[in-house]
Amino acid sequence: MIPLSPRELKRTLKKLGINVEELNEVSAVILETKDSEIVIENPQVVVFTSQGQKIYQIVSKDEKVISKKPSIDVSQVKFSEDDVNFIMSQANVDREVAVQVLKDADGDIAKALILVDERKSRKV
């Protein structure tokens, strides 16, 4: 294969009806799947356009995979948003834990706080 300079390659592709453009100052590209998000940081992005279709080439060394957690619907349980906020503040836990202990305690706030303490002591 004959090596071509980037300028010659761009000119050759243009003759074939393919337009090449580099996107500058792209800080991140996010690919969203059903179960996760892939965040590609500081990428080099090149766009090839031919016959109205675009092909994106993304090159980077920095990548993060972020798992999507299913959201919890509070409306189906026997406690209010105020109950969740109270457990979060009193037990110093995140929303997901507060909702789960309230579900396990059938909405009983005192029992939920006891469950949080028991679960924290088991982890230590």
C-alpha cells in the first residue's frame, strides 16, 4: 500500500465523493445502551460524509462505563417522600437505601431506622 499524507488522503477521498471533517474541541462522547452509558473522554472525532450518510470515527484512550440502576417507584409503596427524606437524613444513607429499608419495614419509620443500623453493623 502506498503511504499517503493526510492532505493527499483527504483529496483522494474527496474525488471518491467522501467528505472528511475533524470535529475540534470535543470534550466527551456518550454512547447510551439499555444497561449502561459509555463516556469517551477527550476523543478525536472525524466525520466521513458520503451520499448523505455520516460515519463517525472516535479515537480515545479515556473511557468510563457507567451502569444504569433501575429507578424505584415510591408511588407503589405505603410511605411518603417525606418518610424517605427523613430516613436519608437521620440514618445518613442515600435514597435507594432509604426506600429499600422502608419497603422492608412496610413503611414503619422506626423499624426502618433499626434495619439501617443492623445493615451498617453487618458491613463493618
